[in-house]
Amino acid sequence: MSADFLYAIEVLLNGLMAGVMYSLVALGFVLIFKASGVFNYAQGVMALFAALTLVGIMNGEVPFSHLINAMFGTQVHDFGWHVPALAAIGLTAVVMVFFAILVEKLILKHLIGQEPIILFMATIGLAYFMEGFGDMMWGADIKPLDVGLPKGGSIWIEENTAWLGGEGQRFFGFFIDKLDMSATLVAAILVIALTLFSQYTATGRALRAVADDHQAALSVGISLRAIWVITWSIAGFVALVAGIMWGSKSGVQFSLAFIALKALPVLMLGGFTSIPGAIVGGLIIGMGEKLFEFLAGPLIGGATENWFAYVLALIFLVFRPQGLFGERIIERV
Amino acid sequence: MTSTVTPDGRTIGDVLLEVKNITLRFGGVEAIKNISFDVREGEIRAIIGPNGAGKSSMLNVINGFYHPQEGEIFFHGRKRNAMKPSQIARQGIARTFQNIALFKGMNTLDNIMTGCFTHMKTSLLEQAIWWGRAEREEYVYREKVEHIIDFLEIQAIRKTPVGALPYGLQKRVELARALAAEPKLLLLDEPMAGMNVEEKEDMCRFILDVNAEFGTTTVLIEHDMGVVMDISDRVVVLDYGRKIGDGVPDEVRSNQEVIDAYLGVAHD
Ligand SMILES: Nc1ncnc2c1ncn2[C@@H]1O[C@H](COP(=O)(O)OP(=O)(O)OP(=O)(O)O)[C@@H](O)[C@H]1O
Ligand SMILES: [Mg+2]
């Protein structure tokens, strides 16, 4: 096989794994959208906030240390201990549950029955608030995150695929990042676990019931507010996983919230109401943008990754407005 | 204790539900005007009346979807404070809807399983890890649901997505879901509307069997006079939000105001 072809495959594989990140963020959007009809603009910021909190806990940072030092003239920064990664992840998950409860109590509860646009505006407010709050709590520095996931290219894959090129080709085997692979694995486990939970437990059924029909759900005794807390908590866990993956790759930094906006074209592609759609949409966008950059980037000056996803989504909107997996929107007249 | 025995041998007990001087307004429209009636334990109580009479609104008041501006509701003899529909469901009031409200994304079995929601006690965490207790609970209720499925003769469609079912069967699945809650009080909003004669007969039989077998107190709205007179113990008649008749079928049938209302207003 020719080296160019093999490199294209490598690009494709890497794109696929980059797409997993988009899928994860999009998944959080879909979960909340299905349960409460809220388009949660803050999903990306939730990933950032979760990652910041995780790093903060792991490093034993004192929350609000800037504020405390400015107010009292002290010099506190950290507690001087380190929390093991797993324990810190557990603690962060608890924080995300608290966050979900607060969102329900302070925002959703008061906006029951409001227009979707109002709820959307509320989540925009929430996003900006959380960004500022995260900054105030943990500071704005870029922080490395290492929860012990493997890093670097997989030598094993490289060595065992080198022969594909054959004699005399300049191909030295596929370069696949181990971090990308573990991200893919974790994402797969997460999606399977979520599916099992929603299919085979009473609460899972309640989640699906609320997504289908609020009135009927109420009539069998399901409390919408409890379900909202649960969905926002799950979305918080998904955000935490996404935050860990992004953070391990490029450090925990505030640009993470913007990258998460790529979930928007992913959702247009996959449909706002479909969990498989979020996954497949993310993979297609990830793959598409890497491959497009590889093939067309050199011809038109590069940096196509900034806009490719949006153009693809736009084209898609014209032909299939409900997305790949979304329910067809039929306006009753 | 004031229990009576019906001619067909069922026992009718104390007052289970009492609505007193209920008035419900939507803006300027008075959908329910100062209505009172009671429902006794074990009886089948019908609400009839022409279109727009306020029948569905009355059910919505009872199950908490609507909050009346005036009046009181007593359940089990105790005055009920304003409550959310989900809380009222937990007190043992289940219902079906005039326009079928099933969970379209689920199959028949899952739809009916949601009916057990109020009874399932294991915590979210136990369910999440499918821990022993949660698993056992799931099987216990699964068995109960299978019982209801047999009872309503819908074994053949257990795994069918409900959206794909014909109208009559969807109505039956909705009844099954309500029964899964093992309700003290069952509210049925036009359970036979839009059915053919054979389906209607089936549904009548099911309602009677449920009542006979489990003693379930039932309030049902129905337009078909023949059906109402056949299966109900007592009938409330509404017209333009007012109560114009209340009593056993024979009394209601000979009530002049009721006859006028039905002759004067077209209904389906
Ligand atoms: N949510 C609502 N908002 C405004 N008006 C309502 C609402 N629900 C019911 N109404 C009004 O209350 C009145 C009674 O309606 P209701 O649905 O209770 O009648 P019904 O007896 O069930 O009639 P049908 O036999 O057609 O089902 C009608 O005038 C209706 O327009
Ligand atoms: Mg009605």
C-alpha cells in the first residue's frame, strides 16, 4: 500500500478519537435537552469547571485563595497535601451533584413552564457565571492534569503496523496516541453504562418517561424536579469525563469552554434528541475535519479545522434539518 | 361504617373521595362551577355530560393537574392540601388520559413498568450498580406487571413499541400502566372513546373485572350512555360546568334537566 494512503488512514483514526471528545460534550447536551427541553449552553463550561475542580482537589489548592489573600493580606495557596486521582475524581463527582441540585433550586424551579428561549438565556447566564466563579475559585492559570492515564504514541501499534507499507515505502507504522485510545475506551464504557442504566432500572425508565411526556410521567408519580437533578448530575459526570480527557491532553485552561462549542455542529449533524446521534455526529465531525485538513488544508492554506465542522453542519441543515437520528419535526396545524 | 352490598354482590364502603364546592376558572371561563360529589370505596362512579361540560377538568382537579380557585377535596376522610400531581399519584391515585399519553419511545412492558414507579423503594445508587436489592425489586415488580399483562390479555404485544399499536390497544396499555400502580382510586378519561363495539365490550369487561377482582374504586368519564348505565353504580351529570344530576343510573335517566341537556346539545 502507498504511504500516502496509509497516512490518510492514520489521520482518520486520530480524527475518530478526537471526535470522541466532541461526542462526550454533545452527549451532555442531549441528555439535558431530552429530559427538560433545555438547550444547555453551559455544558462546555461544566467540563471546564469539573476539570478545574479536579485539579484543585488533587493538588490540595485552597479554593478562593486569591480572594482570601487579597482580603486578608494572607499568603495561603495550598493545603500542602495531594489527593490520589481516584479519590479526587469521586469528590469532584460529588461537587457536580451539588452543582446539579443548585441549578435546579436556583434556576430551573423558577422557570417551569417558560419558553425554551428563556431557559436557553438562563443557561448562557449560567455559563458566564460558572466561568467567572471557576476563575475566582481556582485561578486562571493553565494547569497540567495527570490522573495517571497513559501518554504518548503506542510503540506496540507502531511496530506492528510498520510492515503495512511494504518494502521501500516511507511508512513507519501508525502513530496512535495512548491517551486518545484510553479516552475512547472510557467514553465507550460511559455510554454503555448509561444505556444499561436507562434501560434496566426504575430510575432509568423514569428518565426516559420524562423525556417522552411530562404529563404522563407526573401521573405515574415521577417528580420532574428530582429527574432534573439526576439528569444534570449525569450531565455533570459526562462533563467531568470530558474535562479529564481534554485536560490531560492540553492542560486545564479556559479555552476548553470554547472548544466545547464544537458540540453545536455535532448536534446539528446528529440531532438534538438522539444519544447515538451525539456519538456518531462527534465521530463524523472529528474524522471529517482531520481528513479535510489533511487533504485540502495544504491547498487552501490550512487552519480548516476552525470552520470545517460548521460548514458541514450548515450543509447538513439544508438537507436534513432534524439531523441524522433526530425525530422529524412535524408542525401540527 | 356504612357499607352496602350491590345486587351483583360487590361491597361498597365509606366515602373515599369527596370534592366540595369546587370552582375552577381559566381566565374568564368558569370550567367548573361550585361542584360537589363523593366517591365511595369500591364503586364505579361515572361522570357524564356534553362536550366542554368540564368532565376532564374535574379529573385534572382530582389528580392535581389543575388547582381549583375554590373548594376542598377530602381523600380518605382527610382534607387534602394543594399538592403536585406526582405527590397525588404517590397517594394512590392513578389515571388514563382522553388523548392517550403513553411513553412513545418505550415498548408495552416498559410503559407498564413505569406504573410501578411509586412503589419501587431502592435508592438510585443501588439501582446504578444493579445491586442485589434493586435487582430483586425489579424482578418482583416485573412479575406483578406480567400478571396485569395476562389479565388485560396483551401478552402478544409485550415487546412492541407502543407507537406502533392500534388505538384500541394503546388505550388498553394505558389502563395497564395505571393498574400497575395498584391504585386506591382509578381515574379513566373516556377509556372507550373511538373504539369499535367489540373493543368497547372488552374494555367494559376489563373495568368490571378490575373492580370485582381488586375492589378498585373507579371514576370514569364516558359518552356512550349504554355503557355508562350498564357498568356504573352512580352517575354525576355535568353541563356547562354545573352539576345537573347525581344518582344511580335509573334516577339520572329520568331526570328532566339531564334529558334536556342531552337533547339540547349535540355530542359525539
Ligand atoms: N387548560 C385549559 N385552559 C383553558 N381552558 C380550558 C383548559 N382546560 C379546559 N378548558 C376549558 O374548560 C371547559 C371544560 O373543558 P373540559 O375539557 O373539562 O370538558 P370535557 O367535559 O372533558 O369535554 P369533552 O367531552 O370534549 O372532553 C371548556 O370550555 C374548555 O375550553
Ligand atoms: Mg374531556
